[in-house]
Amino acid sequence: MLVMDEKEREKIRLEAKEILEKFAKTLENVKLKEKKAKKEVGGFREEGQGEHGDKDFRKRMFANAPNKNEDNIIAEKKSWN
């Protein structure tokens, strides 16, 4: 086990403080562009009837499923260990 005396600890603390001060001084010179906020809100859809699905989709899904039981597809559940 390595044991440091008080002089070594103080030296490390002063070096760390100096590094942080240099970093802070460097950050003062960084220029960031202002982000312009969008005025309008997006991401909403108009309510309506929606699109009609493929009528043959269900039949194809069940034809491709290796394990099925009446109206259900039996799938493997992932266990998180």
C-alpha cells in the first residue's frame, strides 16, 4: 500500500488546481453559436380514418410464424440476467 505524506498531497492538490484554472481560462475563449429556437411545434398528425392495411397481412404473418396457437403467435421471451 502506497502512503503519501502531506507534502506530496499538497503538491498534487496545487497541480490539480493549476490544471483546472488553465482549463477554465481556455473555456473563456470558446465562442458558441446561439441556437435559434423553432417557433412552431411539430410532430403532430391530423386525426382521420388512417390508412387501410393490407388485408392479406394477417394470413401471411401466421403462415410465417413457426409457433402459433389459434389466434396467437408464440414467441420466445428474453430473460435478463
